[in-house]
Amino acid sequence: MDEKLKLKIGKSFSYLLTGESIVLLAAFIAGYSYALILGPNDYGVWQTAKVFISYSIVFTFSLPFVMRRDFVMLRSEGRHDEAKKIADLVFTYELFVTPLLSISLLLYAILFITNYLFKISVVTVAFIYLFQFIGGYSNILAKGLNNYQLLKNAGIFNGILTVLSIPVVYIWGIEGLLIFTVVIAICNSIYYYVKRPFNYNIFWDNKLFKSLLVISLPLYLQDISTTIFDSVDRLIIAGYLDFKEVGFYSLASLVIIPLRLFIASFSVVLFTQLNERYGYSKSEEVIEKHVVIPHSILSYVIPPFLGLAVMILPWVVSVFLPKYLPGVLSAQIALFATFLYLLNSFSANALFVLDKQRKTALIFIIVGILKTLLCYLSVIYGYGIVGVAISTVFVFGILDFLMLRTVFQSLNRSNGAFIIYFIREMLPGLWTALGCLIYFNFLMRYLQDVFNLNQFAVAITGGAFILFFCSPVIVIAYKRIKKLMQS
């Protein structure tokens, strides 16, 4: 990877990571405050209603993501007018569809939901659809323009607003949370509109729309299945258990924030910067930069941190959120599940560049059905939220396997080469998970029996143990990073 591209990726990543870190800190503080103030039941109600926010993608036909890819590629080739037409067409489409979506969800909430808190929460989501439209569109456009300075500033602004919501929730409870969430959506859209890079125009071209639709349809199927299987666990828990169990299970949503921030931000920056640098190139070298290099680095860098998080989580929750202790084990498992899921994003980016959306869509549909089935069976047979979390790890492991296999097939690599690569890259995570199991099931019990350790001491000794246990992984991670920096 040439030095100039490294510097651009590093600078963009630092901008995005700064903004997203502010959002992370604010979201973590606010999420903790919401959970503490509202309690597991009301917090679970809101977490279930938030599922509907992600379902707005069902009506976009994934056109915004196509815009993000083609916009930067066309501009890299000097075709600015064509890029602007795509941006305006996607804006026009969303301007027409968003109010219809908002009204439909509003009617659904009023006519079919009987639980009062859940009803007003879904009504809130209906208004969020409407008011976050400009903000969501502009965020994607900013990524297409590689304008990470704007994204950083927007993240800081959003973080400030999020923190300001805490006293509102403290005074007015879940109703205050719902109202202020709408206010945040409005403020973000106003900010992005004021900072827009050019005027947003209403434009329509049937031929262009059809051509974008052909590209986006397989991606659309992928996004639908992704959205469903990313949230179906909470819906199943709410439907077959109760909102309180959703609240316990949603402890994981707080725990995974740093992990999601780091990997997702890096994935977005790498994708847009490589597209700007190489345009529509599908060479083996470019694809390796999209997926093989980041995958091989992160698969060794991240697992030791996951192990540390697993070790200290029981103590942290017992001190700061004692009502959520029943959700600790599922949250620990969710760390590994989220890691596998986020690693898949690099494969998805590469396959999108290769125009392999149909294969990607098929994989996501199969995996989505499997996750739904396993989560359902886990609840029906009494394994609860822990069974759901274990099902998620298993399914996301299959997802990563299938996506990487498709990438390797596109690179004309042998099945043997892929299997060796996959096992090598999965070993750090499996090794870390093994260390956690050994500590909690054997060593911790011995230490407590002999030394009568309190929970804080258990966390400290667990952290020291997992660092020692993962020392080979840490050494390999250091060597890989050093090699990448020197290449």
C-alpha cells in the first residue's frame, strides 16, 4: 500500500474516529444513564422499538449505498456531472418515500400495538424516520465525498445533544427520552443541511433510476436480510419472553459500542478511500487491500481486548448496573458475535466492488433464516437470552466463513488455501474464548475457594490471566502491524 494512500486513510480514519469517539462516549454515558434510570423493562421497550429504525432501509432499495460507491468513483474519474445526478436522484427518491414510510409506521403503531409504552415508542420512531432524512442522506454523501472533517464535527455535535438528553430522561422518564430523541434527529438534519456541500435538487431520470436499481437489487436483498437477522433476536425475545429480558439482553448494546465504533469506522474509511484511489478497478491487489489485509490484522489485534472486556464485565455491571446482572453472560458472548459480524464488513465491501452482490445477498438470506430459526429454538426450548447469544456467535461464524470463501473464489484461490487462511485467522478468537472458559469455569473457582477473592480481585486476576494466555496472539499482532507499516 503506497505511502500517500496510507496517510490519506490514516488522516480520514483519525477524523472519523474522533467524531465517532465523541458519539461513542456520549452514547455510552447516555445508554448507561437510560438503563439505570428506566430499569430493564422500559429500557427493553425502547431497545425493541429501535429495531424499527433500522427497518427504514427496506424502503430505500439500498440506493444510498450505491450512491456512496459510485459517487466517489465517478468523481475520481472526473465525471462530476454524472456523480451529481446520482446524488440528486437518490435525494429525490428518499424525499418521496420517507413521508409514506413514516405515515405507514404511525398507522401501524396506532391500530395494532396495544402496549402503551411500546405504542408511543414506535410512534416516536415514525417521526424519527421523517426528521432524520436529511441527516442520514447527508451523512452518506459526506462519506462519498470523503469529507471526514464534516463527519467529525457532526459527531461532536451529536454527542453534545445526546449528553443533554440525560437530565430530560431523569425528569420525565421514557417519555422524555422519546421526545428528545426526535429533537436530536431534527438538530442533526439541520446541521447537515446548513453544511451541505452543494444544493440538493429534485431530479429524476427513469433510465438512471433503473440502472441504479439493477445494481442495488442484490444489495437490497442483502440489506433486508442483514437488517432482519441483526435485530430478530430482540424481536423474538420480546415476543416469546418479555421486554425485561430484552433489557437484560440489550446490556450487550452498551458493551459492544467501542468494538463497533473502531471496526465499522475503519471499514467505511478504507472502502471510500480505496474507491477514490482505484476507481472501478477489480484487480487482485485492490481486493486484497479491501479485505485480506484488514481482516488478517484485526483478527489478531482485537481478540485480546475482547478477553479483557469479558473478564472485567461482571465486576463493572455489579457496581454500575446491578439490576442487569442477568444479562452479563449474554453480553460476554455478544462481544465475540459482534466481532465476527464486523469482520464480515470487509468481505462485503470487496464483493460489492467485484459486483458479486447476488452471491452476497444469497449468503445473507441463508444466514438470516438460520439465525432466526436458532434464536427461536433457543427461546422455545428454555435456553433464554444466553441461548440466543450462542446462536448468534455460531451464525456469524458461518457468515464470515461463507463471505471469505466467496472472496477467495473471486481471487481464484484454491479451497485449500482458503481453509488454511480461515483457520489461521479464526484461531485468535477461539484461543481467547478458550482462555475465558478456562478462567471462569476452573481457575476463578479455585482462586475464590483458596483466597476468597472479591469480584474486583477476580476481574484483575482474570485480566492478567487473559493477557498472559493471549501473549502469542499479541506478539503475532505486533509483527503483522509492523510488517504492514514497513510495506
